[in-house]
Amino acid sequence: MNWTPSSWRAFPIKQQPTYEDQQALKNVESELSSYPPLIFAGEARTLKAQLAKVGRGEAFLLQGGDCAESFSDFSTLTIKNLFKLMLQMNMVMMYTTGKPVVKVGRIAGQFAKPRSSDFEEIDGVSLPSYRGDIINGIEFTEEARTPNPHNMIRAYNQAAATQNLLRAFSRGGLADLNEVHKWNLDFIKDNPLGKKYDELSVKIDHAVRFMAACGLSSDKVPQLHQTTLYTSHEALLLNYEEALTREDSEGDNKYYDCSAHMLWIGDRTRDLTEAHIEYFRGIENPIGCKVGPSMGEDELIQLIDALNPKNEEGRLNLIVRMGADKIQEFFPKLLKRVRDEGRNVVWSCDPMHGNVEKSTTGYKTRDFENILSEVEQFFKIHKKMGTVAGGIHLEMTGNDVTECTGSQSCSITAEDLASRYHTQCDPRLNANQALELAFMIGDMIKE
């Protein structure tokens, strides 16, 4: 079947809302299709080239951000804090390993979430499950939980504003290496982790001053003054993605999903005969696919061949999400098969989604030790196989939340979770925990 941006509509599809007003849905899709793209095709091609370096072990992928962006928690401070945290983690990993870090945020589009059930029941009342602000509201009322196609317009507008602010931060001086000390978030500054980061900052300052003495100052070398933070999200709501798909008339005349630089398919929607695979096979963006413990070896090879038939470097990022107790059992055989078949992929580790648990106080959480354990096992398996552990994929925030337990930097217990549990959906690492993990990953890469 020939591919078009709408050919996915002829295939079965999972994890989609049921819109009551189909005419309103068509009107929204038509309106979105007339809007400007949020990214340009050339940017997606540049990211693909950088991911090709990640796949060869010449760079490292840092992908992270919100579990689900919300309309209510949309502010300059939230975006700025995540941007600064990404810069901190980038600096730690880059300085420790000597490798460039490709930074990709889960931001400016991460509005839709897959759910394990179509309905949620509270006190005998059953309503549609919350699927992210692009679809419906989190409040447990019939009005809020009814899917509203107009939410796609609001999501686009918020994503556009977020992209604009990220570009301003990236080019306007906030990323200048002379400002490295100022990247420390207020609640990190006075703890041991903040002091460890400050010690690293001093070393970077000395290096920057030495380069300036050699005539390589930030006003003359853009790389010392600017950075690039690419955007990504799970392309779950295909009505939205199709509306923002554009043919690149300035480049290769192929189609790009211009809602983000990189899109990925979740573990629940990667069926080879269904709509998400059909849509993804036709867009030229670098793409990702989650790989969970239910993935079979033959299925994985078929999926790779469907999404990357030309075996193109940098095209496909396989995001491993097994769980600390399952990765050793299920991942090595998949890795060996892909290696032996000679497929070009980027391997990254999502240590978040396989490590969800219910705390003793009733909150859904993730324990830092399990997250760290899965990352360590991921690196060790690659080392044993002689393959490249390319990156990390984290649900995290630059805000001072209490959603994941553990870590040396903040020691959050089950009893602490209630104090600042702000997530719309799944628990996220806070800035302390994410930066602590960055130091540990830097050491793993160096080894």
C-alpha cells in the first residue's frame, strides 16, 4: 500500500479517544493543517545525523522531560528549570566522558498518554480515563473526561510558545559556558550534589578562560555561547500528527512530522499491522520505539525492517524499558539478534516505565535504586556484547517534586511523597535525582 499522511486511517488503532462530534474533529484537523510547522525538516535531518554518531558511540543521547505536559502547569519557570537541568546533565556527561551530548527534551508536545484501561472508576462512578490534556481533562467529571478535539488547538499553541522560549534560551545567552555556575537550581545549590556540580563548574571555568586567552571566547565561537535542545513526544494522537505533517519542498520532497524533531511509538501501540507503524514508516524524522519485555526477537527484526527498511544510521532509536528485575532476562537475546543481523539502530535505556510500584502510602512511585540498577545492567549488557549503549530516556522535571523515592541527594521516603506530588500521570525524577544519575552515568560511560 502506498503511504500518505492519512493512510494510517485504514488500519486498526489502539489508545485513541472517541470524539462525539466528528464534524468538530474534522474542523480542528483542517485548522491545524493550515498552521505553520513547529519545526523545520532541516532540523530533523540534523538530529538524524547526530543520532547516527550516537549509534556509532561517538556521542551520547540525553532524552528527558515531563511524563505529560499540562495546560495548568505551563509557565516560563517550569520550562526554564527543565532547560537548566538538561544543561547541567549535559555538562556533567560531556566533561566526564569527553563525548558530545545530543539533548532531546520530552517537551513542546508531550500531551497524550496511553492508559491501561479505557475507563476509570471511583466510588462506583465510571468515566473515560484521562489520556492527557490534548484529549481530555484530569478532573473526574463527565464534562472534563469527554474528549474535546479543540484541545488539539490549545496543545499546538502551547507547544509553539514552548518552542519559541526554548529557542530563545538556546540562542540568547542562557547556555553560555561562562554562565555555568548560574545553571544550578536554587534547591540544589546548598546540598552536597550542588557542591559537587560547583566543583565541576570551576574546572569548566578554568578551561573557558584558557580558551579565551587563546582567542576562542564565546563572542567569537558560537558553540561556547549557544546550544540546541531538540523536542520529542510520543506520537499517540495521530489526528494531531497528520495535521502537522508537511512535505519538504525545500529539501528532499519527503514528508516530515513537523510537530517535533523526534517522535516515538509506545510499547502499547507498536503492533506491526496497526495504524501507528503505518504512520511512522512514512515520515522522515528520526523516530523511536519502546521495547518492553513482551517483544520477541523475530518481531523486533520485523519492526526494524518496517520502520527503517534502508538500514539508515540515526533513523531508529530503540528505547529499552524492561524493568530492573527483567532486563537481564529479556534484553540480551534481543540485542544479540539485532547485532548479528547487522541492523543500524540507536539503543537507549528508559529505566522509568518498567519500575513503577505502589508505595506503602498509596502513591504510584519509582525507586531510585531500581532506576539506577536498570541503567547499570543496560551498560553492562552492552559492554559484554561489544555494542553501543547510546543513551538515556528519563521522565524528569527541573522542579523540586517528591514523586520518586530514594537517592543519596534527597532521600525521599514513602511518607515524603505527599508533600510535593505534582505529576499529571507518572512519577518523575526531580532535579537532584536526575543530576545525581547524570554523574553516575558519566562514570559508567567513562568505564
